Amino acid sequence: MSANKEVKRITTNTLQKMKASGEKITMLTAYDFSFAKIIDGAGIDVILVGDSASNVMAGHETTLPITMDQMIYHAQSVIRGIDRCLVVVDMPFGSYQSNSDIALASAIRIMKETGAHSVKLEGGEEVVESIKRIVSAGIPVMGHLGLTPQSIYKFGTYAVRAKEEDEANKLRIDAKLLEKAGCFAIVLEKIPAELAKEVSKNISIPTIGIGAGGYCDGQVLVMHDMLGINTEFKPRFLRQYLNIHEQATKAVQQYIKDVKSKDFPNENEQY
Ligand code: KIV
């Protein structure tokens, strides 16, 4: 974090005001210093140090294997790259599900060791007690409902959630519970746009959507997907703004060619 006093920092209160004024909240994931610097410098409101690092940084199939130590390493790197945005850190699988004592200890560890501003955890009623304890300790909590990737083996699929009335109803109730427990925002992942619209209208805290349509108070994407670093993942909700995979491949191929042909380094590129 920089000591630059001129920078107007984004806080959870800023996000609340944005919801009230109808200004959309922007959130992207980041996992390292250099990309955090680019994303923060570009003016993003929130960086999520997502446990999607397990997929896009470590190459795992799911978010389950990433450890607390690894999340802390990513979050520390991100914090060193930012000046103004709010940083949220995902609590990894296993760090909060057992009981609220463990959840609180995990959240405190993340805050102490990373310098981040808040934590995110997945689930509704099942984790409400833990959310209350974490919030009581002064730690802002972002909730996460809908497709919660840490429960992938329960769902068995990454398909859209809450299409059926039972699950939609549970989500409506969970959103209210999370609001009451003191969450400052809720991620809504891969649910029907109409349901996300209704929930966003009925709770006072901001909703941040991913695959949840345009009525959420903000949007989040995984950086590797929107920049086209990872081109294998192409869900309908994703808008890809760059094709870094293609550009980087071409650059590396050119470098190989230049070295092999003895074009690189030339006279101006040596001492
Ligand atoms: O880990 C992550 O990147 C997330 C987003 C998909 C919201 O939780």
C-alpha cells in the first residue's frame, strides 16, 4: 500500500454510496503485484484475490486445493500493487466451514498477514454464524451465493443455479440473512438475471454479479478470462476484452525465431 495521501481510497462505504446513486461497481480478480498495479491504476473499484487462483494460477481443476498460505501469498503480492481500490480476499475451502471459531481465526489471519481490507466466503444460512463473528471483530465480509465453486462436488456441475423455485427461494432468504449478518456486499454467481434483479432490489447492500445479468449493482470477472490469458473457458456471460494468449504466443514465437536466426541481440542490444 502506498503512503500517497492524495489518493481517494475506495471503502465499503463508497460501495454503499455507489449502490444508492446507481453507479455500477467494478470488480476484477488479481493474484499478483504486477497485474494488481495495472488493474488498480486503470481505476477499478474492487480487486478480489479470488480462490480462482487455484484454477488460473496453479492449474487445478477446482478451487478446493488452494491453501491458506497460498491465498496469503497472493493477497500480500496484490496489496503491494494497489493505491486506491478495495481488496477482498477469498477465504479458502476448509478455512471457515467447520465452525465460527475457526472461521474467525482464519479471517483474522488473512487481515493480519496480508493488509487486505476484507474477506469473502461462500454460502448462506450455513455460514451466517461465522459471518456475524467475523463482522463483530471489525472485519468487512463479502458474501457469495448462487454457484459457489467450493461446493462443486455437491452441485456436480457448473450449470446455472437457482432456476428451480426451491433453490431460488433459499437464495432469496440467504441474501436477506447475509445482509442482516452484516455483509457489506454479496457476489451473485451464475443465477437467472430476473432473480438477481429481485434480490438486488430487495436488499440494501450491493450485489456484484458474475453470470447474473445486468441488474446487479456491480460486475466481477476473472482477470485471466476477460484478458484472454485463459482461452479455454468461454461461458456465455464472459466478455473477452483482449486475446493475450494469442498475442503472447506470437511474441514468444518471434523471440524464438530472432534468437535462432541470430537476429537477437543486435549491436544496440549489447554492452
Ligand atoms: O474466486 C473467484 O474468482 C470468485 C469470483 C468468480 C467471484 O469467487
